Amino acid sequence: MKEQSDNDAKVGQLKKDIAELSDGFTPEYHIPSLPSEEVQRLKANFTRERYNQLLSELEQMKKEKKISFTDYSDIRFRLNQINGELKDQGK
């Protein structure tokens, strides 16, 4: 049971990290209430390296069977969107 709880926590953290990465794509437009320092931080973190790191974490969790198929599919879909956004910005 503890292992499942740990896995759920890891999946939750991965989702949170991906949401933050996603927020780095034009945050000034989709989160207009953010302070400019936070906008700059999010934009600075919107990198191919961060995307690759999160993708690797996801694939490792899948390989170790520590993520449900539904969560994997949802996260993979969002990462594919982020990949397109990175390409749009030439990253």
C-alpha cells in the first residue's frame, strides 16, 4: 500500500511539474495576474532540457510500472502539446 501511495505522489508531482512547464508558454497571456518576476521564471524554465527531463521521468515510471495507463496517456498527450509549443518557439 505504501508503494502505491509513493507512486501516486510521484505521479502527482510529475503532473505538477508538467503544468508548471506548460505555464512557461506565453504566461503573460494565459496568466495575466502573475507578477513579472514569475512570468520571467516560468519563461526561463520553458526549455527543451526540462521537457526532456520530464519525458524521461514519465518513461521511467512506465517502464517500472509505477503509473497507470490513463495517467501515462494523459501526461504523454500534454507533453506532446508542450513539444509542439517548444518547436513553435524554435526551442
